[in-house]
Amino acid sequence: MIKLRVQGTREEVDEFIKIAPEYFEVLQCSQPYENRGVSKFVRVYMDMLQKPPRDCKFKIQEISKGLWGLVCSECHKIVQCQHQNPKLLEGSEYAIGYGFKCCPYCKANVTEVTYE
């Protein structure tokens, strides 16, 4: 279990509380406490578990005429586009070789690249 104290302005802390569930399983989050003295900062205490990594596949799809892209099977976002024969993109070596070990949007692990 991860126990975390988050400190910042109320807006920064609220933003962190919103995005934390994307990366962690939030078990508990305290109410915001004002810092002592004349401070603009607040703090919250969070108990979290690390989420297990997900797997995804990148699909090679024609986005528009002559424009091909890698699309994540988890979040369905376009990861990369190019004007190139899609057969040149096929195979896991492409995704891993060009630095795509995980989707830059949903952080799922890339296990395969398929042509669709």
C-alpha cells in the first residue's frame, strides 16, 4: 500500500485527486487540511494501491486516404500517423523499435501490432 501526503494549492491538490484513479486504486482520501500559519497550501492524505499494468494491441488503420495510423485498442486514440505503406508498420518490432513500449495516452503495455 502507498500512503501519500499531497500538498499544494487547493486547485493543484484537487487536480491530483482527479487524475490519481487513472494510475492508482485510491482506497481513501482525507478532506483537505489548511497548512499552519499564513499559507496558501492545503494537504490531503491518500491510501492507494498500484494498479496492475494493462496490455493493449496497436492496430494499423487507414485514418484517411493515404494516411495510416497506429490506434491503441484500449483507449482508441491515434498514437502515430504517417504516409507509408501499412505493411511496413506491421509487427511488434515496429512499436517496440520506435519507443512504443506503452501507449502514451492510457499507459497500457503494447503486446502486439496488427494490421486491420
